[in-house]
Amino acid sequence: MSDNILKIQGLKVAYGGIKAVKGIDLEVNKGELVTLIGANGAGKTTTLKAITGTLPDCKVEGTISYMGASLKGSKSFELVQQKLAMVPEGRGVFTRMSIHENLLMGAYTRNDKAGIDADVEKWFTVFPRLKERAAQMAGTLSGGEQQMLAMARALMSHPNLLLLDEPSMGLAPIMVEKIFEVIRDVHKQGITVLLVEQNAKLALEAANRGYVMDSGAIIMGGNAQDMLHDPRVKAAYLGEE
């Protein structure tokens, strides 16, 4: 079997006459942290929703393979059972449940109680703020705390592939640093990550490889460090000449 965890070929997504994604190819190999960067409205979130089968009614063409098998027709809840987890844009925590209950929801496909309890403690160690507020309703947390919770909840499922959609959006700079510290740490633990992010600099600094998406098309891809120093990326996404 190849090292491909995710392989997208010729993906097109159209809402009526609007072509949101225009025939992209993208792959993520085992153990990689790959980032997809681009301006708002480039089609990044649509691409993630195509992977997870959470798009509204639209026309989708092309192939999406995960662990060597097609995802066509898969329901989003089935993907968690296949160890593919996503932290959506906007975080999507269960606002009327406690932090602890949110974490347990992340492990709903598991039945190893001792292992689940150990993982709750593990993520409480990584995110001490969550431990302090374990019984607090998730809806009362700050945006940064909700982002921490959404990431920890997804990781409770022991994913083979973690999809992160704009994890830094709307967060204070100090919280953005913390979130990226955790993303790097998760990757070091051997979890494969596909990161969609507007903060191109932090994303490329953390990643092995990157893709640039613009107006529904991938216009560049390659080694993330090389891309950090590419004049086109610097001018368009890093605010450097």
C-alpha cells in the first residue's frame, strides 16, 4: 500500500453556475503536515467539506480517496469511525454540554474506557485552561478556548488524518501561537494533518508541504520552506516584497 492517506484528483465543485473548485489535485502522505493556503473565498473550506461530505446541495466531480478507498457516498459520521476527523471553521463545539462532555463526544466511536479517561487527562495537560473549567458549559468559553476544545475533541477519536479549517481565525495573537504550538506537537506525535489556514506564514512554517489556492484552482505547490521564500508567495500572502 502507498503512503497516501488522502488523494484528491480532478475535484470540481459547482453551486449552480458558480464554480467554487475547478479541478484540483492534492495529496497528503502518511505523517505529513500539509497546508492549503489562500485568500478568503479561494475554495479552501469547500475543498474540506467535499472531503467530509458536508457540502450543501451542489455538483461534485472528481475522486477523493482516503487510505486507498473512495470516500464517495460516505456519511460524515462514518468518517470518524474510519479515523478521519475534522475541526470545522467556527469550531462547532456543543455549547450546552460541558467541556468534559464535549471531549467524551469526541471518543464516541471508542469503548476503551480506561484509554478514553487517559486521553481526557492527556488533553487537559496540554490545555490546562480546559481542565480548570472541565464542568463549564462550552458555550461560555472564549473563542480561543473553544478552538482548544474543538481540537482536543477531534483528537479523542485517535484520527489517522486530522483536518483543520482556519484554526487561527478570530483569535488573539497569543492564542494563535498556542494553537500552532499544539498543531506542531500533534504532528510530532505522528498524526497526519491537512491544515487550511489564512495565516500563510505560520502555516508554512509548521508544514512539510504546501499548496496555494486561488479562485478555486491550485496555482502552486511544493516544499513549505521553499514556498516561504518564494517571491510570489511573499508578495501575495506574507505581505513582503
